[in-house]
Amino acid sequence: MAAVVLENWVERIRNPEIECMSRDEMAALQSKRLANVVNRVYHNVDFYHKKMKALGVEPGDIKGIEDIDKLPFTTKEDLRDNYPFGLLAIPRKDVVRVQGTSGTTGKLTLASYSQKDVDVWGECVARCLTMAGLNEEDIIHICYGYGLFTGGIGLDFGARALGATAIPMSAGNTARQMMCMEDFGATAIACTPSYALHLAESLQEAGLIEQLHIKTGIHGAEPWTEEMRRKIESILHINCFDIYGLCEITGPGVAQDCIHHAGLHINADYFYPEILNPATNKMCADKETGELVFTTLAKEAMPLLRYRTKDLTSIDHSTCRCGRTTPRISQFTGRTDDMKVIRGVNVFPTQVETALLSMGGAVAPHYLMIVERKDNMDILTVMVEVDESLFSDEIRKLDALKNKIGAVLKQALGVSVRVKLVEPKTIQRSEGKAVRVIDKRGL
């Protein structure tokens, strides 16, 4: 059970010299690395050379991390415009691998890696796995997708650096996943939170949970809520951790929360975070929500300056109870491009998830938001799965439940919602990133 796991918890820090470094020492390290990376991209990447020239900035102007706001931003569109190798800061022959986004349309967002980049990636993920209580004795069942997507291979590199056993299952075939989790004695699973919930429900239905040895879940690649964490933990009797990364920076391992779940610790010796107001580009105060912007401080193949992630979060620079001094970002409230403006109100999918999970067992945390425009009016319909037994109830009871869900969602979102009740497993399950919103207004 989760309580037993917590009682036996041993707080481990893989690299205390770095992860518990004072803020002044970290700033000095970051400043040294920033000056180096700026000099390299200025002389080796035509894109950054032109960008910095246009701003009247030269490498000598960047004395330390406090000068970072003099540097240009980088966007996903810049990466696509320079696809595939236009942002390389090393010779093409020194690139040992590439990783790409999981997008299905247009050009890929491609990132290149040197061997040192791969080693750093593995080290960062190993720090995260250690943060989650794992060590070389563990067997990690990885059902993130492999291939160009960074999820599977990133966890694989981390397990290798940690000395743990990796089971490279990739995504899909839930029945086979469950069989191998039991047969191989997995002690941890790594997958998206939406797929973790699907696995948990499938294992529960199959009566396999008591046969498993899993104690830890490593979940990321999509925003999720504390309510979903508790749901997964309560079914599987494990501790779940939120891992964060993005292909452009280095995949999973950029940050993760510790057992105290008080924010995701950033590996700040390699990735410098800024939280900026997306409208003004001004720095936000600690615990104020804004857009997360990253500068890679040690990446060789494809360093990025001030990359706009579009992820919305806040930051906390105080020392965590675990002893780590690295800055912590809060769980994401969404993305600037996930936000839907409905009748003038900003709506995020995570708000819907939180509201539904607050209702207890009456509804499942599986939903789909459909946004349409009729007669120049935005209409939001939320499809919600409910327990199968409810469909045998009287119509008036179903209507009462529908009205209750509508009231809860209106209170949470600040906008009226049409609710459609559907039977269990009607909404398609995702083995990768969950599709939560279909916006038909531009179709």
C-alpha cells in the first residue's frame, strides 16, 4: 500500500554537491556556462548570430546570468524554419542521434544530440529516478513511446545511468503490458498519467494488482492534476511522480517532483528557467504564474537561448524539505496554446479534470471537451463518462446528475457548459498524450 511505501521511504539525492548547492554557487556556475554557450552559438549558429546582431548584443555583453534578458527568444517556429540541422553548433558528423516531437502535421520539431548531450540527459533522468526512491535494484517498466518521441528513450537512458533494469515496452497492447509487469516483477512504471490511469483500471478489472511489485509511477508528457495523482495512487497503492521535459531542451529529466510534491525540481545546472508574463515578457515574481522559458547551459549539439515552452507555471526558489536547493516549478496549469477562450473566458482542460474528480465516484476522470460556434456563439460541450449502473436509473436521476455536473463545471470554469453523459470506455483511451479538446470553430 502507498502508506507502507512512505513509511519505508529513504530520501536519496544522487548528486548533493549540485542539487544542494547554494544559490550564489549555482548562479556562478550558471553564469560561467551561459557565457560559454552564448559565445559558441554566436560564432557557430548563423540564426543566433543574426538575432544577436539585430539586438546589438555581442558575447562580451553577457557577463553573467543576470544579463540573460539581453538575449533573443527562440520559438518552436524558429526550430521548424531551421529544420532539420540549421541550428547545429557542432559539425554534423558529431551528432550521434536526433529526437523529434510527436506532432502529426507539418515539419517535425527536431533536436540533435552529441554523445555528451546524451550522457547529460541520462544523468538528469537518473537524478529524477533517485528522487522517486529508485536505485540500481529496481525494474522500470517503460511504456512511453520509443522512436523519435523522447519519452521512452529518455527513461531508458536514465535507467541505464542509474544502473536499474529497463523494460522497453513502448506504448500500446495493454494486455501484454499487464502480463509483462507481472512476469518481470516491475517495481516502477513510466508512462503518461492518462495511460497510467487506464492501466490502473485495467489491472483492477483483471484482479492483478495484488500480484504486482510496483511501488512507483513516473508520469509526464501532459498536464495532470493532484486529483488524478491521488486516483492512480489509490488504485495501484503506489507513489506517483511528475517528470517534465521537452524534446527541444532534452526530453524527460529537465525537472521532477520529490516525495514532498511541493513543485518539480529543475536540474538548474543544465537548464536555466525564467517565468515570464507572456503578454509583457517581464519576469514574474516567485509563485506568480507565467510562461516557462528555458536556456540550455551545457548542450553541445543544439543549444537554445530563451526557448519559449508555452507551458504555464510558477517558480519557487526556497529550499525544499528534501534538502534540495534547486528551483521548483509548480504543476502546469496548461499551455498558452491549450487555453481556449470561450465567450471571453480563459478555459484550460485541467480545470475540467479537477472539477470532475472533486465529485467523487459518480463520474470518471475521462472526458472530452468539444468547442463549437453556432449563431456566432461559442458552445462548450463536455462529454463525461459515468458508472454503467447509472444508465439503468430513472431518466430524472440522470438529468439530476447532468445538472449537478453542469453546475460544478460552471462554478470551476466561469462559463456555462453543455454536459453529455456517456457510458464507461466510450471516450477513446490514449497510449500517448491524451486528446482532451476538439475545437471545431475553425473547421
